[in-house]
Amino acid sequence: MKRDAKALVDLFNTLDNDRQQSLFDYAEFLQSKGGSVQQDVAEPVDIPRPENESVVGAIKRLKQSYPMIDSMEVFAVASNLMTDHMVKGRDAEEVINEIEALFENTYKKLFREFE
């Protein structure tokens, strides 16, 4: 979710039920006036995985491969995986595979939302 959308959701959640309904009604009104814009989700950029890639390098590569993903959406999970590698000694290749899956799954979810 983009930051503006998240900020709007956060704002929406601070309102009481009547004001939430009013905001929702207003958004529907704006959309009915032709305000909706078709949003396309770009294809990921194919950047090959280099041999002996570090976990930090993989995160940088994946951020470039998936520029349409708000990095804050994957930050917590990716940070935990990087910590597992650095502190707990988990294998870098295993962690990178999980981070790649995280980015791919987040992309698929984003793509489904805009279909």
C-alpha cells in the first residue's frame, strides 16, 4: 500500500462510524464523477541473482526489481530475516530465498488488488 493510501486508512480509522461513512460516501461521489484512474502494476525488473550475493545485496537488488512495492510493506519481515542471518547465523542463501519469496508474494498481492 502506498504511503498516501496508508495515511488515508490511518486517518479513516481515527474517525467515528458516522464520519467514516461520510468519508466513504464522499469517496464514492468523487469516483462517480469520473475521478477514478486505472492503475497498472508494472512488471518486475529482471535483475539476475549474482553468485555469492549478500543478504543486504539481495534486498537492494529486490528493491530495484520491484520498484512498485512500498518498501515499508516488506521492511519488517525482511529485517527479521536479515537479523536471523547476521545474529543467529542462518544460511545466507536460505534467507535470500525467503526474501525473494516475500517480494514475489507481495507483488502478486499488489497485482491482484489492481486487477
